[in-house]
Amino acid sequence: MDTSKIINLLGEEGEFLLQHTCKTIDKSLIHTPSPSVIDDIWINSDRNIQTLNNLQRLLGNGRLANTGYVSILPVDQDIEHTAGASFAPNPIYFDPENIVKLAIEGGCNAVASTFGILGSVARKYAHKIPFLVKLNHNELLTYPNSYNQIMFGTVKEAWNMGAAAVGATIYFGSGESRRQLIEVSEAFEYAHELGMATVLWCYLRNNEFKKDNVDYHAAADLTGQANHLGVTIKADIVKQKLPENNGGFTAIKFGKIHQKMYTELATEHPIDLCRYQVANNYMGRVGLINSGGESHGASDLKDAVFTAVVNKRAGGMGLISGRKAFQRPMKDGVELLHTIQDVYLDPEITIA
């Protein structure tokens, strides 16, 4: 896809995103994704050789191979949102093999899913596409539901099935977040010891994060701090929702702030808000992948391109998009994934 097609998909928002110059945190301060990211950044860390090997394995697969960017297919919504709600639009994905096939046909760097899904086809596919095994979930059958992530398996189990990486979620802000923080940090330490990369879903969950009919679960200041906690426990990649607003700390009257967070380090522009998230990832040393979000039907292609352009121009590492891809026929899902990847392959779309 050439840039003109991306502009057409973005419509009236094309110039708003593609011509934006970030005047908050200068691009010269950001460690941008590149083909030599392992040598430039990770070689200086304490990650062992096998972990670097698996990071490179993940970065070296799919249509974005050796660009420094990633496109990942995540399918854990069958646990998080119920299998029926997730797969009813396209029942072929009740079969785990079709999930892996979509990731391969879609040119993804990796497929992220549950122990059960990936384990059921591991011998056939673990050497064909990097597996990212999700360690914990918030299963939706406990009533009343709570904001709690529990371990569904062990790091060793993921290693035994040939996984290149493990992933986990922490619900920062929830009553269970400190227990999850300890569990996940210990799991990540062991994963690194065994040589696997680590990916953290740094999500916020607390009913008090909604004030005066405004939802701050995707506020730049709150998500930025969640990211910073994630990189503190050695996530190699952080998954976060694209910022939708800012000023969560001030609205909730919670936490500590400096006014420059809002006056100098961010504006209301989506790229500047995302840049603040990247800054909290050690200025991009740890890659930021933004989530694709739920499927809205006809607008999915535009929404996915919007998110990809914002992420890339902010200094992010890529996109992790699931429902927009698997809740439609496989051919259309492949097209959507390729369209996302085309944004990262386009040399004319650069960091703002």
C-alpha cells in the first residue's frame, strides 16, 4: 500500500496525523525501532543470550521482519470476554489451528494466545511462527466478576511448548494489582532465566477512574504510569491502549503530578499523548505496542490504520490487533492485518 491509500483511508484525519510535528518530547530523545534494535539497545541490558535470541526471533518473522516493528495477533478474548461472544461472528476460530493460520497468512511476527489454544497445535506450528503464551487471565464466569488476573499455567509449561515469549496482564489500580505485580514479576524473572521474551498488558481497572461521565482508563497520564511500572518489572514489550484523553490524576484527585506533564510533555493531539506513553517506556528502549480494540464493523480498517499511524509516529513499536481481524472472514482478516503492516513498511510515515 502506498501512502496515498493510507491517506484515503484516514480521510479528513490524514493531514491531521501525517503532517503533525511533535513539539512536546523531541523525537531525538526517542529510541525508535530499527533493524538493529537488539544490537543498539538490548545488547547493553542484562537479558541473557537466549532471551536476545528469542527477541530477535520475534522481530525477524512475518511481513515486518527485521524492521524493528511488530504486528501480533492476540486471541485471549475467549477467556476475557467468553468464547461465544468472541467467536460467534466467525465460528471457525473455535478451532485453534485457524487462529494460528490467520497469524501466519496475515504475516504477523507472532501469535499470542492461551495455553490451551497454542498447546493444542504446538508440535505443528511452534517452529513456524513465534508463540507468545498468555500466562494469566480474568475469566468471566466467576459471578460477580472482579478485576482479577489469575495464573492459568506456568512459565516452564510455556517454555516446554517452544514459546518465544510469555505475556501477562496486570490490572493496575485494582484491589488485586499488588498481588498480580508480584506474581508477574516473578514469572518474568523465570521466563528471562529460561530465555523467553516478556510482554506485559499494562491495563487499568478501577471504577473510580471514571469521573463526571469521563472515562480515564485510557488517559495518557494514568496509562503512562502503568507502562512505567511495567518496564520496572522488566517487560521487554508493553501493550497499552491508545490514549483517548489526559488529566486522569487531576480529575480523580489522586497520585502526584507536575504541571509540566500536561503543559509541556503532552497536548491533546493523539500522537503527543502516545509519545508520553513511549517516554514512560524508558524513552522507547522498551517497545510500545498499542491494542487494536474491539471490532466496529465498517470502520475497522480506518480505525486500525489510525492507531498504527499514531503509534508509529509517536515512536511506538507496532500493533497487537485481534478482534478486528478474527471477527470477520479469514480473507478479510488477512487484509486488515496486511493494511496495518503497510503503515509500518511505508518509509514516508516517520516519527513525528
